[in-house]
Amino acid sequence: MALSPASVGAILLAGGATFAGALPVLYFRRLNDWSITVLLGFGGGVMLAATAFSLLLPGIEAASERYGSRLAVALVILLGIGLGSLLLALVHYVAPHEHFIKGVDCQRASRLARVWLFIIAIALHNFPEGLAVGVSFGSEDVQTGMLTALGIGLQNFPEGLIVAMSLVAEGYTIGYTLWVSLLTATIEPIASFLGLGIVSVAQASLPWALTFAAGAMLFVICDEIIPESNRRGRENEGTIGIIIGFTLLVILSILFGG
């Protein structure tokens, strides 16, 4: 399918929000625990709403149109979410990376420079997010694609800020930190165009692609974002952030989702 310039721009801006989020390190160097917790929760809430309204609901609709039977639709949802979350779980198990607050994960992490642990961690987040954006546009519902891109962009900005602050705190220069942020930001558009290409070539894969992306997103939310937002004894702040992020995207979907 042919994307409009606005759709291409939305895909690029969603990924670029990671880099944009890093730019405040030019002016200040540190975030307090309260701010980090609320921002992480906010990102998790936005992702949760995007998963539900931009992936699962369109996935159910696409499966219903293609298969008709409620049992078949339920099976598509079950397998799609299961495969998406399982793949992300396997990747997280074998790929060394560093959580924002929890710290290093995976025994092989000691072999890598810490900056690469951050890069891998953001790649593990950004790839399924980019895939979700691309698949949403592949459904040929431009409004859903735009809403997904907006939601992911809203999540990427605080994530980019937190990562940049973490790298500066580790002693990396501002220039190097911004270069890492730009590098990680490119992952998402690549994944977006990959997801779009898969759906465009085989429209029959749309229900599976939407639910697979939803499963991958759910794994990131449940395994990374929400647990991280509840660390350091600030569960209330993390929960408030989740509710704010979720509600904001629901309101945006009502106002602009058509």
C-alpha cells in the first residue's frame, strides 16, 4: 500500500521522539526518583491503551471479517498474543540488557560495555513498538495508525529522557549520549516499515500481525515498564502515571479516532 506523506511523517516522528526526549540533557542532567517513576508509569499507561485500542480491537475486527466464527477469532487472539509475548520473552532471556532501575539483566551482561546494555534495552522496547505502528498503518485505517504513532511517540519521549539522564550519570558525554539516543531512535521506523511491508504483501496476515504486535507490547509493558515504575517504594506514583497515560490516550482516541 502507498503511504501518504503524513503517515510517513508520523512513523518517523514516533521513533524520533526517543531522540527528542534526550535533548533536555543539554540543559539539565538529573531527574529525581519521583519524576522517573511517574514518567515510566505514564509511558506504560500510554502503551497499554495503544495495545488495547489500536492493536487488539482492530485485530478482533480483522479476524472477525476474515474468519467469521467467534471460536476462530478467539483462537487468533490467543495464538497471536501468545506468540508475540513468547518471542519477546525469549529475546529478553538471551539478550543482555539493563533496566532503568532494576539494573543489569542476563548473565552475559558483564561482557558488554554498559552503554550497549542501554542500547539493547531500548532496542528491545522500540522494535515491538515500531512493529505495532507499522502494522496499524498496514490495516489501512489511517486514523488508527496515527493514534498508534501518537501513543508510541508520547511513550518514547520520557523513555528517551530517562535513558539520556542515565547515560550522563554514568559519565558519558552529552554528544555521545545524543548519538546513542539517535541510534536507538532509528530502530523504531525500521520496525515500522517492516511491519507495514509484511501486512501489505499479505493482507491475510493482518489479524495475526495485529495480535502478535499486541502480545509483544504487552510483554514489554508487564515485564519492563510497570515493574520498573513500581520500584524504589514508589508504587503510588507509578500507578498515577499509568492512569494518566492510559486516560490521555483514551481521550485522544475519542477526540481524534473518528
